[in-house]
Amino acid sequence: MLTIAIAMFASFGFAQKNDIPANVKTRFQNLYPDVKKVKWEKENGHFEAEFEIAESDYSVLFDVLGNLIETEIEIKVADLPATAKAYISSNYPSQKIKEASKITDAKGTVTFEAELKHTEVFFNAAGSFIKEVTEKK
């Protein structure tokens, strides 16, 4: 039974990789021709490529047609806007920022994400609070 379960799990993972449309993979290759190691995932009907460039984590989201939806790049916590860091210090005084990201959508709009213990907090380019998303336990 264990062997069957492992085989089913492995085939599911393999099938998921092969479910990435060719035009999405081609668009990714055009944008990032030097990237060789890519982890693909389906995300709410879209396709996400996760990879690394110069020791920074990247995530790129495409629609089914291969259109770029957004790019997320890991940044240093120190690179978050000062107003965002002040907001977190004031509203989450007992929490430390674990990771930070800069997100750019297809129109060029920049937002920032600060990841806390069980919460992601989003800010606009100026560092003003947009929303928080608490992960379900």
C-alpha cells in the first residue's frame, strides 16, 4: 500500500510539472534565459515559477496565456520603506519580520510584503499599510 501511495504522489507531482503550458514556459525562458533551476506550481489557475538569482529568491506569476501577472523578489528587511517598518513596530510590537519582498505587478505597481510569524502585511510603494493576511492554523 505504501508503495502505491508513493507512486501516486510521485506521478501527481510529475503531472503537475507537465501541466505548465508551453507558452508559459517559453515566456519564462524569454524573461529569464539564464535561469536553469525552476520550481513550477499551479496557483489559483495561474502558474508560478520559483527560482534564485544572485542568492535572492524570485517568484514570477503567469496567466494561462503566458502573460506576466507579477514578480516577487526577496529583499532585505532593512530595504522595506521606513514607514512600513514603523507600522509593524507599532502594530506588531512583539513580532519580528522574518522575510520581506518587493512585488511588482504587470502595470509596474510596486508593493511590499513583510512576513511575520503567522501574518503577511502588505504596503504600497510609499510604505503605507494596504492589508494583512493571517495564515490559518
